[in-house]
Amino acid sequence: MNIDRIIGKVMGDASIGDEKSALDAWKKEAEENMKALADMKKISKLSDTLSGYADFNEDEAWTAFENKLQENEDSTFNNDNELTSNANQTKTNSESQKTSVINLKTLSRIAAIAVLAFGALFLLNNQTENNTFEVREYAANQKSMSVDLLDGTEVMLDKKSKLRAKDKRKVSLKGRAFFDVARDESQQFKINLPVGEVTVLGTEFTIVADDNTTEIFVEEGSVAYKFQGTTYTLVAGEFIQVVDNTVERFAMNDDNYGSWKNDRLIFNDNTMNNVVEALSRHFGKEVRLSDPKLFKNCNVKTTFDNSSLEDILNEFSTTHGLKYKVVDNIYIVSSSDC
């Protein structure tokens, strides 16, 4: 079809009805082609939300696509016979071109459906990957409990403690817990605390955390503790304590620091001052000596299994002549026969 010739005749008002019809059909085809192209561009913009297409150059792709359309259009125009007065031939060409338009529209619709379907599937897969994790909360009330996290990390949660699993490698803790973190070189394990944050790859450690105090004792590997913009790296055997925003770091010499896990306290000729510190940590209650000087010659060598604080103090009353009282939930040891 020689479209320039047809346009010339119409402009000069020397055309016949068939030529005007052909021109109208050509205009309609052009509008529909451009509309189809615009629709496909909109679809492409919607697909911008997809990830994983960093190397895809949209401008170059669309330029190539438009050039290809132009080549096809030029080829169609050049290969068609020139319009003659034969109405049947004009009709045949019009129907052929209509079929071409229908094919392009059909192609654009198929492409649109394919892009949308692929995009929806891609986004759904990503969303499923990121959102399938169900936030879980664990609370140990009257006794400790074991928690197995999805990444293989094992947690021993002490009584009156709470753990919230936010993701496979991210939790929050309030209370006391022992962590045996499954090692994953590709993703750190993070623990949000009321005061600070702990980051590890894979290790064993104990954390005590409440609104005012944080304690971390590393038994194996290393731990990074971030507090007020400073990161403290702890290795096996090291202990850090934060009380009222004051940081203390030292080696742990208390053999009973992890006694709460198996509910066993072992004293091997410990001083009474060491004993009350161990009792305070084990039971999470404050135990103090009224006057440490009264107990400087008082050593303890014994073992307690599954005993309450009152049971232990009562036994000390029998074996060491201890006397104690409870004032505002504080156990005060006042005297002994040592």
C-alpha cells in the first residue's frame, strides 16, 4: 500500500470512496498500534518493582522493539501493491491489514498477560520468602524451658523470661537465656535487648537482660555487644555487665554462673561472699551479707540440687549458724558461727 499516494489524493480531494476508507483504516490501525505499544510500556513500568533485573536496559529494549515495528510496517507498505480503482483489490488489502492489526493486538495482549503473570509470580515468591516466617513468642513462667529455633539455634529460657523470634536469625530477649547459636557464615544472628544488641555467627553464651541491667558471659566462640554506639567484642571466658549505663568487663570466675540451666550449685571451699553472689545470680534475687567482715573465715564446701533459696539458707543456718531475714524482697544474712 502506497500510503503517501493515498494521502496526497485525499488532501487534493481527488480520491474515491475506497481510498478514503483505506486512509481511515490506516489511521485507526496506527492509533491501535500506538495504544498497544503504550499499554505494553505501562506494563513494563509496573514490572519495575521486580528485583533481579539490574542488567536489563528498558530504553534500549523499547527502542529495538519500536524499530522492529517500524521495519514490519515499512515491509508491509512496500510489499503491498499500489491502490488501483479495483474496489475488490482495495477490499482485499484492507482485510489483510485488518488481520495484521488484530495479530498485533493479540500479540500485545499475550505479552501483557505473560509479563503480569510472571511479575505476580515473582513478587509472590519474594513475598512468600520474606513473610512466611511467623513471629513466635516464648514465655517461661514457673520453670525454665527449651526452645528450638528454625535455624537450628537452641535456647534455654530461664523462668520469668520471654523470647520473641522475629525472623530465622533475629530475636529479642527479656530475662535470662542460654544460646547455642547455629553457625551461619552468610547471616549473623541478632538479639535485641532492652539495653543494647548482641550479634554473633555461631557460639555459646548466656545473657541476662532487663530494663536496667545487661550481663553477657561467653562460653564458646565470640560475641559482639553494641551499646550506645560502641561495640564490645567478647571471647570465651569473658563477661560484660551494664548497670545503669555503666559498663564493666572482666573474666568470669564464678563456676556457678550457669547453674540455673541444670539447677545445680557446687561450692568448693568458696567464701561466704562468693556464695551469696552465686545465690543471687542463680535465683535472680538479691542476697547480701549484713557485714562481710563477720564472714571472712566462713567457707562453704557442698552441693545443692534442685533446692530453693530458702532450703539452702536454712541448711546454712544448721551447718554454719547463719541467721537471715527478708526485707523488701532482699535476703539479708546477719550472723553465723564461723
